[in-house]
Amino acid sequence: MKKAILFDFDGTLANTLPLVIFCFQEVFRKSISREFSGDDIVGMFGPTEEGLLRAMIPERSYEETAETFFRLYRDRHADFVEDSKDIARVVRALAEDGYKLGICTGKGRRTMDISSGYLSFCGYFDAIVTGDDMERPKPNPDGLFTCLKMLNVAPEDAVYVGDSNADVAAGKSAGLTTIGVKWMPITQSREFRPSPDYEFSDFDEFLQTVRDL
């Protein structure tokens, strides 16, 4: 039996990708007069929200733009993101089974904290590592090692669950069992490369397999 289950956040635990895309589109439109598709925005992922904004926004208008981004993320969260009953059920079941639970996400601490305030299941997690806690973003495995250290669990005793190629690559590099999921309306990777050890779109199949590992 595995001892810990680690999750990515955006597109894995919460359908936050539409919200993130909307916020970036809005501030890019207003600050640099450029239009980006959803795929364009997802293609920029890697840095935290602040890192991405710093790369795209002139320094003179960065602070105002960043505050606009975070205000939009907070104010529109309830409009875009559902507190999924299925996710809450799965997370609660794993916690009750005795697994240590962690989040390893590339999103920054500020947006992670906002989402945690809206989503009931976040209270079940024993460790949360954000992009602000990593020197190098996924697919580098540094964040996973930080999370495992916080949980006091060895890589071979843990699973990493994500919706992107970077998640799978990071999990494999760290020596974790990898699970790719496509249970949200929008995910970061349509096809997984490299292939995860397991792939699911059904919550119950996921839960049963994890319990059998």
C-alpha cells in the first residue's frame, strides 16, 4: 500500500483553468493590448502567475496589473470554479483510508490561498507546495521532493496525480507512481507524453486503483 497521494491542482483537483485563462486574457488585453487564446495561455504555463506576468508586462505597470489579476481571480472564483462533490468525496475517502495527502502545484501561493478559501476539500491536505516554493518549475521534480520531505514519505511510497505532461514527467523523475487524469472539462495536456503509469477519467476507477497499489 502506498503511503501518500500527491496531486497537482489546476485541472486536477479543481477546474480552475478557465478562471486562470480569463484573468490572464483580461489583464493582457488591458495592459499590453494583446489577445491570446486559451491554448496560448496554457502554453505559457510553467512560472507562477506572478512570474508569467513579469515576463509579459512592462515593469512600470506590473504592480497595478498584478493586483488586477489577483482581484479578478478572487472576485470571479465562484463564477468559474465549482466545489466538486466528486473531488471532495475522493479526497475525503483517501484521508479516511489513512493516506498522507499533498498538493504540488505550479500556481503561486497567493492564488492557491484564494482557491483554498473557496474549496472545501483543501482542508484535508497535510502539505501544500506551490510554485513560490520551487526554484525550478515542473517538469523539474524539486517541488515533489519538497512535498515528500514535508510528509516524511519516500518516493517509492507515493503517487503523483496530474493533468499535464509536466506533471507526469516530474513524477517519473522523482520516482513516484504517476497517474494522469482527464476528469475536468479542461486539462492542460490532451495526450500524455510521457505516458503515466495509469490514466483515468472516472473517479471511482481512480480510487479503487489507488487503494490497490
